[in-house]
Amino acid sequence: MRLEFNQSLRMEQKLLQSPQMIQAMQVLQLTSPELLEKIQEELLDNPFLEEETEAPKSEEKIADHEEAQSSADDEPDLESVVEMDHILESGMGGSRSTTSDGDGFDTLSLISAAPTHAGLDTILTELRVADCDEALLHDAEVILSLLDLRGYLEGGTPEISATTGILESQLQSALDAIRQVAHPALGAACIREAYLLQIDRLPEPHPLAAALVQDQYDNLLANRLPQIASALGCELDDVREAIELLAQLDSRPLSEYDEEPTSVILPDILVQESTSSRHSGYEVILLREGVPDVKFLSESAVKALEQAKGDEKLHKFLMGKVERARWFLDAIQQRRNTLRKVSEELVRRQREFLDYGLEHLKPLKMQEVASAVGVHLSTVSRAIRGKYAQTPQGILPLKGFFSGGQSTTRGGNRSRVAIQERIREIVNAEDRSHPYSDEEIVRILKERDGVKVARRTVTKYRKMLNIPASTLRRSY
């Protein structure tokens, strides 16, 4: 074997991303809060950028100087909780829903309300105010630290006693003290115990409600109200009245002490009806709520560069800052342009959805929008990441404008979201005494809408919409 060095020539193509391209892609996919944070970082790091408070001065001096220098360089028992919520909502005679309506973008309506509780520390504070001894406070703190996200104590005090070595009687005393100053069901071992604890604290006793939870829990989850009435020897109306009482109780005792703040959605796009008499339809407005305008420090930049001419190293450093500032401003402008083009194309293609609602959402792929706008598919994906639009149909994520679909027997196309919305309408219009099964929904979709879907698909969509099965929707 002979080892030697030699030289050879070859041609190859490589895709190299410049720093400008990388920064542009990074800025494009930022959400409004992330962009605000990025701008603040650049303002602190780059002396050639400042927040614009008035009409921007000319940038020609910077540009001329730059050009001149360019050559230099799951939880336990979760299913029971969900099923119980469905049963109680059915017993109350309807479902809970929220709607939003309004013209334009109202920032104040999106601000989360101030929390009413400071968390579990509030309970400890209440116990201290009640002059509880240190031993009980210690045991209470142990119990509160072991509560799950819903406020349940899995395994109850016996399991905690076996784990911590604290006497069960002491733990029970601490738990009783917690329930006296806080929610009466905190620390319940399961949802059944949570309801029973709350029933015991009612101003007036209700033995039928207690019997429903204690003795007829399985029948209650299965919505078998006639069997419950027969087993308890009461009228069906009495059972419904007891269910209405249960619906007023909490299945998640810790929810009122939740320290997680409500997330605030800041839309990037406002879609509203055009006010121009020459153009009908919708217009797209980029919202820049809270995001400041950034500009060059024109005069200061020129002065600093002039003074640094004698120091080659300093001058090169400052020119790098100027170049970085230019790239950053270009990236922000490119983000706005791309976001506007993509949003305008989405609005143009989903006009019927904006007019009439989700049932008229058309099947749309990202590649179609990318081809129409003249950008790469990944650019569209980055542009819509985490972005929201304020539309006549409410505040919606831009990715919600895209949906797969299927052809109908009538020659049209229906998106998956439109099919799901149609299923919701069918369920809402059904006779609650004889609710539709999944097979019947399949038949209605085929006969009335020309949409042929499998039963398992309807079941999947129904679960995605949090619609319970027909046996749980039945009202007696």
C-alpha cells in the first residue's frame, strides 16, 4: 500500500445560507411577544438602533457611508371526571358555549383578569390567622404539596401516612382544618368523595343527591336515569333535580387556586370588511400592538463612524454593528411583507368561511398558498407559526385556515373542519330523547350533504369536538 498526497479539482453545488437569510428566517417565525423581546435585545445590544418616536430621519448618510466603506470589509380518575361533566351538563338541559362578536381589534378585551387567589399559600395564611399550631401547619403544608392539579389527594391520608411517617390522625386533622378555611372537597381521594364532601356542607341536606353519588354512581355515569329512579324508588323528575344540584358542585376543587395566568393572545392580523367604495370584500391590516418601530440613529451613527476613522479596529467593529442593524431592519420588513402576502392570499381563498363560518371552510394546503405567493413551503410554515388573526369569525390561528378535505358525491369538496362543524350542528339539532348514534350521523352526512365518511371517522371527530356518546347525550 502506498500513501501519498495529491491535488484534484472537482465541481459541486452547495446551498449556503448567508447570515442575512438565517436572521430573516428566525425573525419571520417569531410571534408578536417573541418579536418584542427580540427587538428589546437588539436595542440594548446595538447602539445604531433606537425606538422610533417621531418621523424617521433620512438614512441616506448611513447608506452612503456604508457604500463607501464596502470595499474595505393524565391524571387518576380523569375519565370519570370528563364523563361526569358531560352528564351534569346534560342534566342542566344544555351545553356551555362562548361566543365573541365585535368590530375591530380590542386589546382590552384580551387582557386576563387579575387572579382572585395567590395560590395555595393563601390557605396556609388562613390557617396561621386561625392560630393553628406549628405541627398542624407542617402537616397541612405536606398535604398541599401532594395535591394533584385538580385538588385531589390520590390514595388519601393512609398512603401519605405510610410514605411520610406522619400519623394518619394528625394528617386527617390537618386536612379537616384545610377544608374549613378553603374548599370543602380539597384533598378528596376521588371525584365521588369530592361530591359527597360538598353535599355534606350544603345548607340543607339532600339525601337523594348523596344516594346518587354513593350508590348509583355507575348508573349516573352511564346516564341510566330510569334505572336510578327505579332503584331509589323515586320519580324521574326528582333524579333530574338531584343532577341539577350536582351540576353546581365542583369536580376540580383546586381550580379556584390555580396560579397559572390566563394566556393572552395578541393577533398579528386584523381582517375586516373593506371601507373603500372601490373594493368590496375584506382588507388585511397588520397589527403592531406593543411592538415598537425601530430606526437607525442616523446623525449619531454618522458622527460615530466619522470619529472612528482613525482607529481601524473600532471602525470595523462599528461597521459590523451598522451592518447587523441593517440586516435586522430588513428582516423585520421582510417579515411584515411575507405575513401580509400570506394573509391576503388566505383571506382571498377563504372568503366564504369569513362570510358564513366554519362549515364553509375550504380544503387548502400550504403548498397552494406558497405557489400563489411565490415563496417556499417552509416560508409559509414559518410565517403562520404562532400567528393569530382577528376575523369576523373570532380570533383564529392562521394555521386554522388550512385544512385537508375530501370530495363529495355532488362534485364539491368539504374540509375536515367543515365536516366536524356539520357533525356539531347535527348533534345540536337532534332530539335529546332520541340522540343520533354515530351510524345515524354517517347516514345523515351521506344523504343530506353528500359526504361519505366511515363510522370510526365520525367517532374520532366527535371526540375531538368533546361531544359525548349518544347514551350520555340522552335526556329523559
